[in-house]
Amino acid sequence: MEFFDKLSETIVSAGKDVGQKAKDVSGIAKLKMDIRSKEDFVEKQYAELGKAYYEKHKDEESAEGEEKTPEQGTFS
């Protein structure tokens, strides 16, 4: 009987380990999904910012070959 007791303890312990690993994998997958969602949000915000900047400055004239940026001013 001792053999079966040890066997059942081992099986129960392995089952608990498998259950914990499944929870860990599930948690990691959720975090990865959250990160991707936030990255998508940031990309959309950058696109909106670029559109707003373009709309604000599209009618401004700049010298040929020169480009204006708000951070650096005018440069060639």
C-alpha cells in the first residue's frame, strides 16, 4: 500500500504543478495581449497627432529644399 500512497501523492503534486503552470501561462498571455493593445493605442495616437500637425501646417509655405520642424526650426 505504501507504493500506491506515494504514487498518489506524486500524481497529486504533479497535478498541482501543472495547474500552476497553466495559470502562469494564462497570466503571461493576458499581459502580452494588454501590452499589444496599449501599443496599438499609442500607434493610433501618433497617427492622429501626425494628421493634426499636417492639417495645421499644410498651407504653410517653405523654401524649396527646406523642411520645417517644430523642434528644430528651419533647416536645409
